[in-house]
Amino acid sequence: MRIYNTLSGSKEEFIPLNSHGVKIYACGVTVYDYCHIGHARSAIVFDVIRRYMRYKGFHVTYVRNFTDIDDKIINRARQEGITWDVVAKKYTDEYYKDMDMLGVGRADIEPKATEHIQEIIDIVKGLIEKGYAYEIDGSVYFEVEKFTGYGKFSKRDKEEMLAGARVEVDERKKNPIDFALWKKSKEGEPSWDSPWGPGRPGWHIECSAMSLKHLGESFDIHGGGADLIFPHHENEIAQSEAFTGKPFARYWIHNGFITIDKEKMSKSLGNFFTIKEILDKFDPEVVRCFLLSTHYRSPIEFSDEQLREVESSIDRYYTTVIRIQDFLEKDGVKKESSNTEKAFEQTIVSFRERFEEAMDDDFNTALALGHIFELIRDVNRFLDSKPSGPQVNELLFKARELLMETGDVLNIFGRTPIEWYRSLMVTKKIGLTGEEICHRIKEREDARKRKEWAIADRIRKELEEKGIILEDKKDGTDWKVKTG
């Protein structure tokens, strides 16, 4: 397995620090608003990394935090006329609702910044004692000049860091890019007692305290969105390694941005979509698969058209499942093996290896999905050839098993076809229930028996106009929701 390491700027062989397991820390959200599609991408990327590591046999400890005290939370509390902790709980709960819909599993440990105030204070005290930090009137800052190599992680010079840093406006700082470890609380703001007076933690120190407590001084993988490389992760490395004297995280993983019309999605540009807004129009499995259809480090262009294409691809999977099931339920005469059967058998044999090769190459879910949809195509071609050899059922069972197994790694394809179509009926606002559709199909069948073809055709057309496609078979009529 090879991972692109932001620290080195290259792919490296993955070797866990400890043979007993893999430790992963992913930066979570600041809970002051509803999550957007960018939050979804990062959460899904690390969810799949965790799932694939376990698929490969690693014991994984996965930590994803919540920043539950921050300027943005305090400002939102003022806007809504409620306390900061009510804001944090409200949007933490909303985060879980969104992630549950998207199939993002809970992390093994989900710490909150406010639960680690003592650990934060201890680190800040230690940094002062070691000469890396200084106090100014109740606030404490990290002295960047004291940490050798600051800026190497993000590969920025001092001018770039000054322009890009989220710096505190305090002319008394020794250096404008020195960052806050502890902030003196203003009147009316939440605060905790400390050796420097009432205050609250800075943003960066929270993640250092939580990762050090739950994963130790050095661990395997740290990551998040590419926007966190500087200043957040640059500062995390500086304060953590200054405090412990040891390397912090071995591998750093960062997912790329989501763009709309080639521009980064942002509130200021008005091209900003919450997860809830998107799930009102598209099935969660479509959104998850869409976000995995591009390599995690690359930017991904977001559009309804792209989502509709993914929707059609997922529909091909569920349609194929139906075809496999229909074939397996038939009792055919077993003949000699054909060249088609032998070729399909070779496809089955090599599939898992190709899937793992893709995932082992820096978690290339785009290529892995490509292999999955190639197998779906090959299954359909095989069924189109009307196979009847002695191993046909066994091969189709195996194909279905492989699709389910690899789908489980990505956490897609986890429903029955009827569950898929019922979900589409909601997102596409079909306006009919499954029972109503079946009733209309029965009316059409009765009309056909009476040879009232005009009535039968009208029912088909009426259903099609509502987005329901009928498929006539020897043993009856199936229905599906129109996709794309």
C-alpha cells in the first residue's frame, strides 16, 4: 500500500508505526452551521480509508474531533439568542444526521475540544516552560521563530504565511504570525480558569491535545481538507513536536476542494450547497458515489448533471442484481462450457486483485469504482450471451458476491433494488407509492387481457410521465424509476 504524504510531497509505502494497529486522526467540523458538501467529501474520504484499512486486516483506531468552542460558535449564539453550548449541540446533532444519511460511520473516538481543557492547559504550560510560548495579558502565543523548520510542511515562505495565516490582531506579539494557544476571554464570552486568567483555547491547540491524548505522541495518519494544510496543520506540527520533542504524525493525507464552474465552492461566491439541500434532490448513495468517483486529492466539479450520471451508474448495478436474480431462479439445461463462460470466469478471478491494486495506490476510489462498473458491464454482456454452461450459476453467484464485498468497502450497494427505487421515488418526488404503482400495473395487465391496447398504452404513458418505467417480462411486469 502506497500513500501520498503531504509531508514529503510524494507517494510512500505505508508502514504502521506499531504492528498492533493503525492510528488515524482526521480533523472534524466546527459546529456552528449546517454541513456543506465539502464537509461530506472529507468525512467520506476518511471513512473509506478506515474501512479499507480494516478490509486489509489492520486494527484501526480512528479519531475524529468536534471543535465545539470557537469565535464562529460564539457569534452564531449571539445571532440566534441562545448560549454557545446549545449552538454546539444543535449543529453536532445535525452533523450526525447528515453523516448517517451518507453512510459515514462514527469514529472510534469522537472527542470535543471543551472536554480537553485541562490537557490543553498542560500543553500550553509545557510550551511556555520550554521557551516556545509567551503570555501577553492573559493570552498565550506560540513563538514561531523558535521552532526550526516552520513553514516546511506547507512549503510557504514568511510572506505567504503572513498573508494566509489566521492571525490575532495584537501588535504586542513578537511576530505577526505567532498564533494563539490560549485566548483571554472578552466580557460575556465563555471562559475556563487557567494560570493566565479566564480564557479559552486557540483553534490549533485543540487538535494537538485531543490527538496526543487518544493516539499518543506519535501516530500513523493525520489529515483533513487541503484548506487545513496552512495554518492549521502547520501549527499543529510546530506546537506538538515542540512540546513532545518527537515526530507528530507519520503520514499526512489531504483531500482536494469541490469546485462549481471551476471555482472553489464558498459562501462568499454564493455557490454554496449544504448536504441537506443536495439530499433533497439526490439519493445519499448517489452523493457518496459521486464524491468517490474522483481521486480524493483532485478537485471535483460539482453539478446536478454529474450527479445524474452517477445516479444512472448506480441504477445499472441494481438492474444487474435483478437480472442475476432472475437468471438464478430459472432452471435451465446445463450444456458444455463456452468461450464466453471461460472469459467471464477469468474476469471474476482477476477482479479482486484489480480492485485492491487500485485502492493500494493511494486509495484510488475512482479507479476502483471503474473496475466495479466494468464488472457490472461484463456481467450484463455475459447474461446477454444466454449462457448455459455447468458453472454459470456459480460464476454469477461469485460476481454478485464480489460486487457486494467491494461495495461494502466503499459503503455503497448496500440495499435491495426495491429499496433503491423507493428511495428514488422520494428524491424525485414521484408522487406515487409502490402500492399505487402495482395497482396501475394490475389495471394495465387486465386491459391487455381484454385486448384493450389503447388503455394499456395510456397507463404505461401516464406512469412514464411520472418517472416510472415498466418492463414487461414473461412472468409479469416489473417497474423502475427513471434515472439520469
